[in-house]
Amino acid sequence: MTSEPLDRTVDRRAFLARAAALATVSAVGVNVGLPSVALASSGLSTNAKPGAGGRPLDQPNAYTKPRPEALADPSELTVAEAAWLIRAGKLTPEHLVEAYLDRISRYDGSYQAFNQVLADAAVAAARDAGRRPRHGALHGIPLAIKDNYYTEGVPTTANSFLFKDFVPPYDATAVARLKASGAIVLGKTQMGPLATTRATTPAGVITTVNAWTPTDRGVDPGGSSTGTATAVAGRMATSGIGTQTGGSITAPSNAQNLTGLKPTMGRVSAAGIIPLTYSRDHPGPLARDAKDAAIMLTAMAGEDPMDPRSQGLPHVPNLIDAASPVYQGRRVKLRWKTRIGVLPGFANGTSPGALARTAYLAQLAAIPGVTLVDVQLPAEWNQLTGSTFNNIRLPERAEPFMPYLRTDLRGFGVSVTSWLQGALMGGNEFITGQRAKLLLMDRVLNDLFDGCDVVVQTDPVPFDILGLPEIAFPIGFTTAGRPVGTILGGLPYAEDRLLSVVAAYQAVTDWHLRRPADPPTAAARGAAPAEALRLTAEEVAELSQ
């Protein structure tokens, strides 16, 4: 592992140049090589895995001795805890898979988290894993996969009429890497149609609920990676993967008491994922804590010849070490001294959320190595991040779907509006928006981050526009028992620093260890509620990421 986090060595000018090239690629619609991002201190630029003896998932910090309460129920185990038991021969992959399948059969009729459960294939894979040598911490671990990731021989619908009969002939790169690391696919999860909103049918009927309020469909579970979040929060999978274009990992993670990590653009290949916006689609994990998120991202990350966005990047650092708390005696301290930028008004007010944010800042400030600093948003922030410039993502959305837009508008279902908006946007608007994006990038890298290393976030969209990393995690609950989460944003490829901060915070708090009560079991799997709630096309257009 390097002696300092990766954000200290990345050349910010090189990242800005790469962003400019990516804007050009998105405009011309061709797959071309992008400029490498050099390391300022050495000129190196490689995606090779560092250290860990070439086995980054089989290092000591990837395994955690289980908590006593987790030993009584395998579905309570984190990835790192389950991996510890499997390595010790005290838990088999088959027993773990069966524990989750049992919960799915009992509770997914209420949650409606899954589009498809691959029970027979998962049990067969678990039995095979029990006979094979271990691959590391993901060996035999059951995962939930968002239904826009290609899965070989398994329908991949993106909850859309357009893909209702689509069966991919191969796995998405991220899925293939997880499986190669020993993970087991439990099933495909519900999502917003074509990754736009919370999970609904293509016609807009709400499906997946928040695991913390399973009898109230009106409570937002977060989207569009809704099903993955509910599956993990409801203990129907150990961990899972989603995608983010406008908050679709961070929002459901905050809504359902999870730790969700949206990596830097290109850190994880998007090859084999049904696209939404070429320059903003980020694959990433939704997990129970920082350690699990690090394990998942370690398996998923790296260069892929099928995705130029993943090429020429700095190496993937030792994320698992970064997500392992450091102690000075019995006291937790930060792995690296870190200035955490606090935006004006972040904790103002007396609402449950504001009170949770106040307590969160106080708990952070008490950790040795943390320095809270007040920071200001760059000039013209509201204009540069508002809907006018944010909408330049829409032509990228429309372009791959033009044949369908010309022949089958009904195939887009309730999500059609944003695709039409993208098809009708003028070239001048798009180019002006790309210039605004580069101006925003320059101001964030050189102004906002001039005074801090990471920054608190109140809205994930600006960093989604820029392709910068973010991590969402729980910091409390409302008086009604609903999770309160927050987001930290970082510099390019600073996933290691973000994980280190959250790991330290989670070592001194227990919010991430709390689980929702089990839902009623009366509803049959897949049955519609008596009074189905539906999102209209106008609501979807307003909510779309």
C-alpha cells in the first residue's frame, strides 16, 4: 500500500484534460482512447493491482471476526464476517445461500426487491464453491445484481418494455469480475425503468418498497438502484451492485441505512451495462459498511479493453486496508490526516436530519486526524449545477436509443419524456453545456478542494456531473425510525480516503449495524397491492436522474 492516499498524487490538470476528452467522445459517439491520468509525483499511469501479493481479496484485513449476534443468523453477516467463517470452515457457501433464499421466499412478496431469483443456479454455484479452493473474501458470497447489468443467459430487462425479452450472451465486466472472485449471483433486482427513478413497472406502478417501511409504499426507498438496496437492507443478499448517473447508489443507500460507494468515472468498467448517460454512468457497490464496499470495489475495479473510460487510470490502491480502522492504543484515529470541508448551512435547523448532521460532525471532529474546515461553494454554483446545464446529459441518453425513438415510443413506457427531450436538444445547447461542465470541474478541483481533502455533500448530482467519487453512509434515524444518511465527496480516484474516513466513523458509531424489522409475510410474491401507487410521466420526468 502507498504511504499516502491516491488523491495526493493524482495530477488534477490531467484529470481535467481527460474530462474534456470524455466530453468530446460523448459528443461524437465513438469509442476512442482517452488521455491517461498521470501521477504527479512519478508520471506513472497504470491500472495494475498493487501489493497484497497479487491477491488483493485474500489479505488479512479482508476478513473480520463475526459479531456474536451475527453468528446466530447468517443473513446478518457482513461480507467480511461471512468470509472469515467460510475461511475458518465454520460456514459453507451453500448454507449461506440457503439462508438468503429462505428470507427471499418469506419476505420478498412484501419487499418486491427482485425481478428474478436464480435459486437453482445459486445453490449449484454454492455447492461448487464449497468444493473449490477459495478465491478470497468474496468466495461463496451471495450478491444481488441490478437488472441493467448483463448476466449471461439470464434476462436483463432494465425494467423496460424495450428489453423485456433481452437475454445477454455474456456477463457485464463487473459481474464477470465478481463471479471470477467467487461471488454468487442470487438474482436480478428491480430498478427504475431504464434507470430513471425509484423501482416501478415500465408503466410506472411502484414495486419495491423501503425495507424500513415495507407497508408504506409512499416512503421513498431511493432509486434507481432500489431493488439492490432493499435486498441488502432486508437481509436477502450480503451485498449488491447498482449504477449511478444522478444519485442512484447514494440515494437508496441513505434511504435504507447502507454504505454505497460511487467510484470515480472509469474506475469500474461500464461495459455490458444498459446505458443511461455515457459520461455519467458509474457502476458501484451498495453494502452494509465501508469494509464491504471496499471488498466489492476491489473486485470490480480495473482496466477493461471494452471500455475506454476505464483505461489509462492510476492504479487501484489497497482499498481494503483503507477501509480498516486504525487504532492508537484503544482509540480510533484516521489513517491519513484529512481536512473535511463543511458547506454553509449543512447542519442548520432543528429537524431530525439537521440534528443527526450536527451530531455527525461532532463525532467526526472527535476522531484524531480529522480537521473540520468551513468551505464555500465555487462561484455560480447554482447556475452551473442547475437543471439547464444538468440537462446536457439528455442527448447522450437519447443517442443510443434513436432507432427506438423513431419507431416505438411506447417501448419507453412512463420514462419516455427525458429521451424525447434529449433527442430534441440543439447542438449549441449541448456544446455550451459541455463548456460549463469543464468550468465547473476546474472550480471544484482548484477552488473547492483547495481548502479540503473531502467535502460533505447535500446533493450528489454535481459530483455525478463531474465523475468524482462519493460515498453514502448512515448517521442516525428520525423520530419515526427512518434512516438518516449523508454523503462525502472526494477528489479523483480518492475512494481510499473516503473509505478511510467512513471506516473510522463507523468504528465509533453503530448506525450501520442496525437492521429493519421483518415485514409482514401475508402478501404473495409479486402480488400487486390493493391500491397500487403509480408515477406519472410528468413525475418521472421531474425525478429522473
